[in-house]
Amino acid sequence: MDIQIGTNVQVKVVKQPTNEAAIKTLRRVLAKDESIKAEKKRLDKVADSKLRYKTRGGRPWIQRMVKIHPAQGVQGEQGVIFASADVINDLKSVSRFIEVTPA
């Protein structure tokens, strides 16, 4: 994989990841795409509106929604991300599941 630091690259998942660690890495990398960032921001606003405050034992108790990941890391998902040093290392670790092209 020949990626220059500081460039934008398109990452496409071409094979279903076989382990949970690879899925988690792909979620983290794909979450840096601008469209997924916007979706995450929208989901965070929804989650904030769903907070429920109760009193239990005289103390405030907060019930929160379960986190929803906008990037699932499944086959066919793609995104354009900025290639920094940490991103390049993550892409190398899951290189057998992805296809990387210059954006």
C-alpha cells in the first residue's frame, strides 16, 4: 500500500471482515469520512434529546440510549478519509479486507 501522508484516499470494504477487531478498526477509520461525521452528529443530537433523568435513592440517575454506529464496517461500505499516520497504520492492519484508491 503506497499512500502518502496528507492526501485524501477512498477506502472501500471489498471483503467481509472475519474478526471483531477488524470490524472495530474499520468502523473507527470509516468514521472519519465527512458524511459519516455528519450522521454521527445527527445521532448524537437524537441521543441527547432522549436522555431521561430520574431520582434513585435521592441521587440523579440518567438513562441513555445505546450507541448507534453510523459506520458498520461491512462489505460494500466506503468513504473518503484524510490519510494521517495513524490512519495509514490502521489501513495496513485491515488491508486484506479493503481496497484503497486516491480520492
